[in-house]
Amino acid sequence: MTKKYDLHCHSSASDGVLSPTELVHRAYAQGVNVLALCDHDTIAGIDEAEIAAKEVGIELITGVEISTNWEGRGIHIVGLNFDKTHPKMTALLQSQKALREKRAVEIGDKLEKAGIPNAYDRAKALADGEVTRAHYARYLVQIGKVSNDGQAFKRYLGQGKLAFVKAEWADIPTAIETIHAAGGIAIIAHPLRYNMTGKWVRKLIVDFKAWGGDGMEMADCGQTKDQRQNACSVGKRI
């Protein structure tokens, strides 16, 4: 029997809407056999997801999506199938958590200055775990400042916008080294979604490979068939 995989999904432990349990049940209902929970810079949802996965009988792979900085850009590195208790991994994620919280507070301060009071507290109320830009986006939709999450990023939260705050995340070599130390594999997440030219995408992948990275995502949600084929073509050439 052909297995159905989903190796990159988020729960309410970061910027997802469903709890880890709800996410596993949704995956099971969609016929997924192997699932990786890859929340942003946290593994807080893994234990709950493992329990749910055992209950429904699907395989759960430990995952995380680590935020990194590269050439002045934010790049996400997915770690898969690693030891979630490894000290290097726990130390890195603790550092990332502190950086994310600092950024969240600063975003709230900027929105306050823009005439949107108590944004941090409101965004935090929407989060089960870490406060992310997605929670701010949902709040901005909720209060009618924008009509959807995409507009929230275009007007307030995206790079160069009035509430954007650049976080000093780990660099890519550190993310790869940490994932490998914990016994996992390191993957570039959605390489064609960083709003870069083909030249820069190729440089990113070449650098990632030189630093010991293991692979790149070829498919993600919202892709067209042509975009997926383009990702595969870029990966094969490099």
C-alpha cells in the first residue's frame, strides 16, 4: 500500500489553528499515514501529538521549523526525526523562544504607536503557546483593521512594514549542526516562497548543501503544478 505523508504541519503550539490532538485527527481523517509536526521553534506540541497518533494508529515523526537568518533574510529550516531531549536542541529552542518573545513584545509596541492599543495582550490571548506574527494577523482581522491575514502582513507585519521587527535568529549552520547533533535531518522549508530571484534561490541551496544540509522541500500547500515542477528542477540541478 502506498503511504501518504505530511512532513510539515503546524499546531496551535505555534501559529497553527488546531491543537496537536485535533491536527493528528484531521491528518488521520485525510488518510495520512506518516505525519511530522513542525511548529515554529518549539516542540511543545509533540508529546500531545504522540499520544493522539498512537490512539489513531498513524506514525508521528518529531519535527520542528527553526527560524534562521541568511544574507539578511529569514529562512526556515525543518528538522525531522531527531531526539527531542537532546541538550543542544533544547538549548537552541530555548534561545529561539526568548528571541520570539522579545520580538512579539516589540511588535506590540509598534502597533501601539500606530494607534492599535493592547495588541500584544490580545495576540497572546489567541495563542496557545508562542506569540507569532500569525496571532497578530488574526487579531488585526478580528478588529477590522484588515480583511485577511495576507493584508495584515502587507500592511503591518511584513518586512519593511510599520510593525515589522527583525529577530536575530540563529544562522543556518547552527540550525543544521543542532539538528544533526540530535540525530535528525535538516531540510530547507519552501525554498521558492522567500521572494528571491532564481540566482538567490540557487545560492541559498548551494550554501545549505555546503553546510551539510540534507534536502529541500519540493512541495508545499498552495503551490501550482508548475511551481512544484520548478522546485524539483532547481533541486535536481544543484
